[in-house]
Amino acid sequence: MLKTKAYAAQNPKSKLAPFTIQRREPGARDVLIKILYCGVCHSDIHQARDEWGQASFPMVPGHEIVGKVIRTGSKVKRFRAGESVGVGCFVDSCRKCPSCQEGLEQYCESHISFTYNCTEQDQKTPTYGGYSSQITVDEKYVLKISNKLPLAKAAPLLCAGVTTYSPLKHFKVAKGQSVGVVGLGGLGHMAVKFAAAMGAEVTVFSTSPSKQKDARRLGARHFVNTKTLKDSAPLQDQFDLILDSVSAPHDINFYLNFLKREGTLVLVGAPEKPYALEPFSLIRKRRKMAGSLIGGIRETQEMLDFCARKKITAEVEVVPVQKVNEAYERTIKGDVHYRFVLDLQTIGS
Ligand code: NAP
Ligand code: ZN
Ligand code: ZN
């Protein structure tokens, strides 16, 4: 086993603190990766604080992992030592069910091994995430990262990137469509970049007036401060698709009413409490509501290659791993522009 430095939460109330974990020696099909950077996703916070239930401790969060290959197993064909690679929200899945067979591993019908707060395929060995110095992953679940992408800014693509790219593609966002993005955080700012790159006219709905200028710079045409909005009538029936990335409870009916006939509200944000749905917000215009979970390996690679081609990366604030607790507090306050990324080179050897 490989002794590995990490940062872990010991219970839902504890701060993250140094912790030692064991990684497996790479097997024939494994890749051992030196982790250079890991993004701080709001899902890390929900889970470290057990806001979704079923959290298991000690927990090493982190699923926006980028780094360099240290060494590979004897049967690994796709990777070589020194290459830049990424690992996202899962490190294995059953590989046999219809979803896995279709490359939609995130919807695995048997057991998906999320990168942390979960177990390997044996359903016993705990998984530990990217707030650590190295990780061993089967090559099938490792992504290639183009040299055109700066690594720290590429890290958030592994979750925030694919989570927003996937529904925009699935619901066929195209040139000339009106797309709303609710919440300008880690996911939201990637959604704005992708929707704009796909040719949509993007409107940001935000509770933070200070983000207005950035929203435009990121590609949005319009900005709505939802805290001070007095007259929402001009927004009714205007949008083909609205992507809601808000991490806290809020009124979704407000946004449903902004959809055109048959428009879709896609929920990617996952607050800890259920939403109240006003049925007429859907019924009156045959509107739809959908959810979307991250993306499969094939689509994640497609998104990374799209980003390399279009020069799309995340806006990041890189901090040493020792500042992770501060990064959590600032993320909760919405004080992040627009993703914290931990520098794991500061963890020590
Ligand atoms: P984040 O960076 O904290 O962004 C969330 C944004 O929501 C904030 O920046 C803020 O934007 C807005 N917001 C926060 N509190 C609010 C409130 N009380 N009322 C209204 N707006 C509020 O979080 P993230 O990392 O982007 O993640 C967002 C959510 O998506 C989380 O719940 C996370 O767990 C979930 N998630 C889901 C998936 C998936 O596969 N579906 C994947 C990753 C993450 P403004 O300042 O602009 O208002
Ligand atoms: Zn995430
Ligand atoms: Zn499966």
C-alpha cells in the first residue's frame, strides 16, 4: 500500500485536518497519479457536513482532480508517466448495466464508486477523494487533459464543467436560444461559458449584484438581480431552458414561469431540503422540469476536448490546501470567483 497525505473531515462538525490514507499499489490496469490541484465543489461541503445524509467518516473530499501520471500498470495502454490527467466524480462503476454500456456510468444501475464518501466495487473498501497527494485509478476512469489547458484552471472542469455541459448538450441548446443560468457560482459560471459558446443568448439570475460585470465578461448578455427585481412580467415565457445551480433552498416556481411553452428547467443544484412545486407553473405551458447528474466518461472527455479547442477554463482562486476550511466558509457565503482550487503541492511529502 502507498502511504498518502490527505485532508479529512472526521465528523460532520469537524474542520478538515491532515490525515493519512493508504492508496493501492497500481494493478495491471491502474494509473497512479500525483495530484497537483483539486477544485472545491459545493458538493464537497454538503457531504463533509452530512447535509445529504449517509455520509461516512473519515471523509477525504475532492472530485475535481488534475495531476500527472507517476506510473502505470503493465496492461495500461492509454497513459504514460508524466502525462496530464484528470479524475472526476467517480472512479469505477459496474461496467455491465445498460447505463454503463451506453457510457452513462454516472447513472449506473448497480454500484457506482464515487470518488469519495463511497466504496470501491467490492462495496467494502472506502474511496477517498482529491484533497490528497496521490490517487490510484483504473485507466478507464481517467481523463486525458490537453497541454493547451492550464492545469489549475482545468480542475473544475471535472465536475462543474461536465455537470453543466452535459444538460446543455442533452437538451440541445443551440444558436439563438434563450438560456437562463440561476446562481453564478462554480457550476453557474461554467454554464454561462458553455451556453454562450453554443450560441445561446444567456441571462444570469443572481442574488449578488457585485457579479454583474463578471457575468457579462463570462458571456452573459443579461443580468437579473433577483433580490431587487420588482417587475418580473417582462421575463415571463421567455426562456427555452433554465439551468438552476443554486446550492440552497429557493423558490423554483419563480423560474418555471420564465420558461416558454414546453421549455425546460434543469436542476443541477442539490440543496438539502425539498422544493415546493406549484403544479400550474408547469401545467399552464406544458413546461418540463428535469435533473441531471455530472456526465459519463466519454462525455467528460468530449467536454475537456471542447474546452481545449475553444480555450474554455474555469475562473479560479488557487489556495494552499491548508486554507480549505476558509475556502468552504467563503464558498457558502458566495464569496468565490468562481471556484476555489486547492494546490496539493503544498501538502508536503
Ligand atoms: P457554489 O459555487 O457555492 O454556487 C452556488 C451559487 O448559488 C452561489 O454562488 C450563489 O450565486 C447561489 N446561491 C447560494 N445561496 C443562495 C441562496 N440562499 N439563494 C439563492 N441563491 C443562492 O456551488 P457549486 O459548486 O456551483 O454547486 C452548486 C450546487 O450544485 C450544489 O448544491 C452542489 O452540490 C450541486 N452539484 C450538483 C451536481 C450534479 O451532478 N447535479 C454536480 C456538482 C454540484 P449568486 O451569488 O449568483 O446568487
Ligand atoms: Zn462536484
Ligand atoms: Zn453500471
